[in-house]
Amino acid sequence: MSLRIAVNGQRLAGQRFGVGRYIEYMLRHWATQLESDETVSLFVRRPLDEDLAALSPRIRPVLLESGMSGLPWETLRLRGAAASQDVLFCPAYTAPLAYPGRMVVATHSVNEVQSAAHSWVYRQTHSRLHQACARRADAVIVPAQSTRDLVVEHYGVQPERIAIVNQGADHAFEPIHDEAILSAVRRRYFGYDRPYILFVGKCSTRRNIPMLLEAFARLRATKNIPHGLLLFGPCPPDLPLSDLCEKLGITDHVVQTDGVIKHHTDIVPVYSAASVFVHPSEYEGWSMTTIEALACGVAVLGAVRGGLGGAAGGHAVMVTPERDALSDAIGRVLEDDGLRRDLQRRGRERGRSLRWSENARQTLDVLRSVAMGSALQGEAR
């Protein structure tokens, strides 16, 4: 029996962060995992980069170019174009309104349950839309048990329609031991061979970046560490990063870059050169960047919030996202060589256990089950 899969690929437009990388890795592995009678129509609103446009003859880009984006593009352009396919995969929370066919939606987080994570307006708009799309879907893919529980409790989705599929790291994410490469990375961002603490992701308030800056300033004042702080990701306009750094007296010690790289694997040396990776988010459904850091053998410190515990618990130092607790934990990891080596070892083990090849296969199995009208089976249930 042939299978025709439609994929909502609008998040592939522009620099691929988060969901864009999620789709990219899925497609790269599907290129070798699809059966001979299975095809993917990848619907996009901007022309694809060459590296994705020719992945496989069974993955066909379909350009629905438009000035619209988000829900209007999904409803007015994607809904009709994808209706002839056997199943539609929507990898980023939302789906076309009143879509007539079978559909799978990926819900990566229900972070609006944390009052500090989003505004009241977000909870009244995006949250309600995410809930409606999850309830409409034939199956919902989530990255962790904690997210599954919230989708059941807050979105009202039946547990049997939810598949847990962890997100992982590509096989390219392995430790780099060449000191010349690591030294070059440190010099590139700080001007000299300076050790650094690393955060990767959007520098949003929800991810507690202001609190991380405060913890870093306190650490410098109490421990006199030589480390800088590298924020590898875009900074939204509503976060006055420069003002915060100036107020805390750490302007010369913090480097923020938009994280624009040609290929995502170019970030592997950035992880490997870090002394410690920190993810202090108020809430995450999961964290691909944390898994990538673990796979690269970096000592990881994460917040005890949501899916971060499922992603890194037992393989990282987990703390409450508060200034003093975070500052003390970073200092402990930097000062205790034995602890840091143990975290590096545990991180490598965790990272190697979560690879995109398996994540992509499980997702493909969910789509097959939904297309055939079957119940979800096995690990991905």
C-alpha cells in the first residue's frame, strides 16, 4: 500500500532554529527510511535551500509562495494543497483550520502553564490555538512524558492519541578534542583564548536570560572566575541586553551572537570549547540544545523545569532557576574537576542514546499508523 505524506514546512524559511532544525533532521533521515512506495510532499512558502531541495526523489518540495505566514498561510494555501495526501504532518503546534484529512501535530511544549513563561495575550491566543489543533489532530507527538501529561490535562487530548518521541542529536554531535580547534573558537568570540560558559537558544525572558546574567555577575564577584559568558542565539527587541550587562558591570565579559551559521553542525566546536553549558529556562517541553551539548561531552547544568528534567536528569546538574542556586552550581562545576569529568562522561552516554535516526523512524511510524487508521503502537504511544 502506497503512502503519501504531506509536511507543513513553513518553518524552514530563513535561519533554522528550534522547529526548523527539527524538520530538517526529520527530512534528512526520512530520505533513507522511506519505503519505495512512500512519498513526502514538503509544502513551503519560500524556496528551499539547495541542501534540502534535493534530499531524495521521494521527498518533493511544493512551493506555495505567499506574503502570508503562520495560520493564514496554513489555512488559505496549505489546507487545499495538502488535502489529496494520506496524512498531513504539522511539526509546529498549529494546523490548517477545518483541515478535512488525517493529521498529526507535534506539540513541543505547553509552557504557558508557567505564569512567567508567556503574557496574558499569548495565553488567550496562541495557547488556545495550540489546544484546538491538538484536539483536532488524529495523533499528537510530544517529546517527553511531562509534556504528554500537560497535553492531557490542559488541552483535553485523550492519552491514547499521544505519542512520546524524544528529540535527539545528530551523529555529528561528538566531542572535539583538538585543542587548536577549541582555542580558535574561544579566540573568535572573545578576542583571546578565554574559557567560557555557554547558553544556546533565543535569549528570551522565558529562558531566564536576565537571571543568568545576574548569576554570572554574582559568580564573578564571589569567585573571580576568568570565564566569559557566550549567549549563542538571537536577542529579541524586548530584552535590553546591553543595559542589563552595563547595570551588572559585566559588559566586557558577555558576548551575544545571533547564532547564524551555514550548517547547524558548525555549532559542534562551540559546544565542545565551552567549560559548562547552562540552560536556565523557566519552562521547556524538551531541549534539543541540551541534548546536543550532552552529546558533545560538555558538562551541563539545567533548570528543574518541565521536560528539561526528562532530557538531562541524571546526566547533568539540575537546579531551581534562581540566581544564587544557579551561580553556586556553575561555580561548583567549574571548580570541581572530578565532578566536571563525571558530567562529561554521563553527558556523552546520554547524547549517544538519543539520535535523530531513531527519532525520525518513530515519527514516520506514527504517520504510517494514522494514515492507515490504526492505533498508536509500541514505544511511540
